[in-house]
Amino acid sequence: MSNVFYRAVNKEYLEVDYGEGIYLYDTAGNKYIDACAGAAVANLGHAHPGVLAAMAEQARKVAFSHLSRWTSKPIQELADLVAALAPASLNKLYLVSGGSEATEAALKMARGYFVERDGQSAKYRIISRWKSFHGNTIGSLSMTGDKRRKQYTPLLLNFPHIAPAYCYRCPFGKCQETCQVDCALDLERAVKMEGAESVAAFIAEPVGGAACGAIVPHKDYFKIIRQICDHYDILLIDDEVMAGFGRTGSMFSIADWGVVPDMICAAKGMSAGYSPLGAVIARQEIYDAFKQGSGVFVHGHTYGGNPLSAAVALAVVKALVADNIAENSRTIGDYLLAQMQAKLLPFAFVGDVRGKGLLLGVEIVRDKKTKEPFPVAMGMAEKLAVALLRQGVIVYPGTGNADGENGDQFLLAPPLIITKEQADELIAAMVAGFREFEKNIGQ
Ligand code: PLP
């Protein structure tokens, strides 16, 4: 027994040996399709030669210098490249080390912006949604809306949450024909209840990830959200930690709703698992408020903006652009979604198959007609993940929401370099795993 304090202390873990493209190999010599890219991270697949070369070159030069004194060519080039790819006017990159640090930074930046802009401000609350995940630090967990909050509730900030854009189980009892996008209008209700003078920002994932299995909001959702934010002088924080950098078929997912946010949080796919990195991409006006105000954004993390991670991210983003990876994500994503709808949806326990680009999800239910979920205690999402593992497929399971009432699902989010042939291999293995799972339901 080793002395590692694992996240799930009673679970058996696979021991990874090496990775190549979309595959991972364990130390016993077994091969797996990394069908969730870790946690929607390894977007370029494993052992990408260009990224490895850039990493080695930068490590030989200098791996670390602290942002309190030093800048570096890699962070400057990375900031310029990301600014060129981000929606117009989002052109300032604040670097941190991961997704939770990015959303935490956005929380403070939103608050700080109003203080800097107005001299004094009562605006500090961040509104978010149920069935969302924004990170595990106390600030980011306060914005998160799922079961991960449960044990820590007394420690969390008192931030309001609104209804999710969850069409499969519409919180307003509507269907496609009767939908009036009440889930977006719910933001206005919450703003009025809290008082707009106390609300600094609204944060949302464009396509929901870890807490909900790839729910995609209505086509008008973010336009309505943007209008409400503008009307009440509230910043829109777009959490693209999972969806960004090509995952949903565009460099930044929210662009597909025709909306420009005030900040984008990024991490995961930006350095594609080769080195920890996160960022807030902020509007020029936000940067200017700090520049013309106190001159400092008081929020630093030791590893934020280290040259090694920046050089890695620069190589990753250049490869994403050069190889038109977002386009592959869209094309193969559409193909995989169609295949999953044709081959997985017919299973009696499959309630919904959904997603965008290569951020796909499957929700499983006890009763397809009534959408009755499996009891959370049965741990069906994990059981299904284990059945898929036996077929050499690794997915990202999630069970239950904030009140533990429903939502067995898993995310399918393979590296964005996946080919059509590999997608076929993945579908065949999933069908075999689903058959095995079906035989054992109830045992
Ligand atoms: N935000 C979103 C949308 C995420 O999906 C995640 C992680 O899954 C985070 C934030 C937190 O990122 P990290 O795990 O790097 O702290």
C-alpha cells in the first residue's frame, strides 16, 4: 500500500504507464481509449511531439520566474495569441494555474472592477446556476451548484443560484414547443430579489460539464442573459474552463450564441494537460478600471504565469489553430452524437444523449417514460463507467445533484484529434459496455 491520500480512499485505481494520441496504457500493458481526455483536458491527445519539444526547450532555458518581478516572452506571446482568438474586446490575459483559480480570480476581478470603477460599490454577489461546476476552492465552490457543496455548506459564501438550462428535465415544466427560455429569465428574478446594487456578476458554463453531462442551453439563452446583465450593470463571466479552446467545436463556445461576455475563464484545454495553467481573459474596460484605479489586482498565485506553463500553452494553442482542431471537434462531434443517438438511445436505461462538439453526455434513468432516475445510492453512473472500462473505454461519470435527487450521467469528451475510425471503435466498445451493463442492472 502506498501512502497516497486518494480522492476516493476505497477505490481501486488504474496505474498509468504512458499515453499516445487518444490512448492510455496501464502498467499491466492494457490499452484504453481516453474517451474523456482525463477530465476534458488532453485535447491534443497524449505525447504530442510539438508540445513536448516546446516544453523541453523552455525547461532548458528557465522553468520558473515569479510574476512579482519578471515577465517573459512566452507569456507575452501567449497573451497576444489568445487575445487574437478571443471575442473582440476581450484582450487581457490574467494567468493562474488552473480552473478553480481562474473562476476564483474572476469572482474577485468582478468585485474589484466595480470598486475601482465607482470608487465605492456594494456590488459583490455572484449569481450562478444549479447543476453547474465552477471549481472546488471555497469561492468557486460557492458559485458551483451541485452535490460537491454539500459537506462544506457552512463554509460557503451566500451566493444565489438560478435554475439550470436543463431541457431534458425543464425546471419550468415546459417542452421544446412551449419553451419561453424561462431559465434565462430566472436571472432577472434573482437580480430583483437580491437587489441589482448588490450583484457584481453572473457566471455560467456555455455547455454544462462536470455537474450535468453536457447540457446545451436554448439558442436564445445567452442573448437574454446578456440583455439582463447589461440592463442591471452586471458582468457576464463565461466559464469555458471545460468548453473552451475547441472542445465544443469553436475556439470559444459562447461565440456560437452570438454573445460577447465580459470575462472568459479558461484552463484545461489551454495547456491540454501538459502543464497546469489557467487564465481569465478580460475585457479592456475591466483592465482599464484597474489601470486607472489602484493599479493592482490583488490576487496572485505562485505558479501563475510561469514561463514553462506559458510556453507549453503557446505550443498547444498554436497547434490547435494550425491543425484546425476546433473544426475536427465539430465534425467528429456531430458524427459521434448522431451515432450515439442511433446506437445508445435505444437502450431502455438511456434517457438522454446530448452535447455539442466533443463535449457529449449520456443521462441514464430507471424509467425512460417517466424519466425516473436511479436512486443515487445505487451509484449507477459509476457502475456504467466500470462496464465501459472493461471494454477499454474511460468516461467521466457523475451522480446526483445538489439535493442528491437525480442526474446519473457521464461525459464523453475524447481528445479533439480523434479520427472517424477511432470514433467508430469508440462507439462499438460503448455498445458492448452498455449491453453488459444492461444485463447486470438491479444486481
Ligand atoms: N470550471 C469548470 C467549468 C470546470 O469544468 C472545472 C473543472 O472541471 C473547473 C472550473 C475547475 O477547474 P480545476 O479542476 O482546474 O480547478
